[in-house]
Amino acid sequence: MDPIGDCLPCAIAAGRVAVPGGVIHRTGLWLVEHAIGPLPLGSLIVKPARHVVHVADLTAEEAAELGPLLREAARVTTELTRPDQVYVSLWSHADGVPGHIHFVVQPVTRADAAEFGFGPRLQLAIFEADRPPAPGSVAAFAESARSLFGRA
Ligand SMILES: [Zn+2]
């Protein structure tokens, strides 16, 4: 099995697999999409276009783009979801195997915190509750977010 050929983030980046909302923003080296699964509306995925499995393997150019892009992703979701906080996390470890790194930029509202708690416990509880946002709302969010990237 080719590890890159089987990589879902690579397949999405190459357009072989569609995600609700599609690619929202693309720099030369990074892509932003809406998260798939139960994370709340406005949760963005920031991942390198290249198949990179360890943060330590990012090139200097990829690393230089990362900070500004994470800030911009947080700014965009803040503008659209008005959260109490935005979490940025990276867990890229699927079934014990390191995978294509992808930062999760997740808005957390007071209502989320009241229902699920805070920090890692909130993320875990959201996955256990398994209530993904409606695909239509994800597509609408992506369309709004697309117009906000690059404005900073
Ligand atoms: Zn990959």
C-alpha cells in the first residue's frame, strides 16, 4: 500500500475526494478546508499540500507560512462564528499511526463549553456526541470563509 496514495488529506488536496465546502483557501504550500465529522461548524483544517507526517519535517518555507495562516484561519472563524475561544490542535495519529499533519482550528462557544466542558475533554465529548454540522451549513460557511481569507 502506498502511504501517500492511501492518504485522505492528500486525496482531498488533489481533488480526488470531495469534502463539504471544498478547499476554502490555498497558499502555495498549505490548504484550508472545513473539518469533516462532528467538530462544530466553523472548525477549519490547516494542512500542508505536501504529504508531511511530522511537524519536524516541515520545510523552512512551510514553517514560515504556518504561523500567519493559523492566525488568519482563527481570525476568519472568529469573524463568522463569534466564539468565546478558538482552539488550535494537532493530533495527527490515526489508530496509532502518524498521519498527514493537519491543524484543527476550532471555535468554542460558551454553549459548547457548557455542554462539553473545556480543553481536550471538550473535543473528546464532541466526538462521542457525534453530531456533525449539516452539510448545507458547512457549504455556506465555506463560501463565507472563502471571501474572508486574504483580507487581513
Ligand atoms: Zn498525505
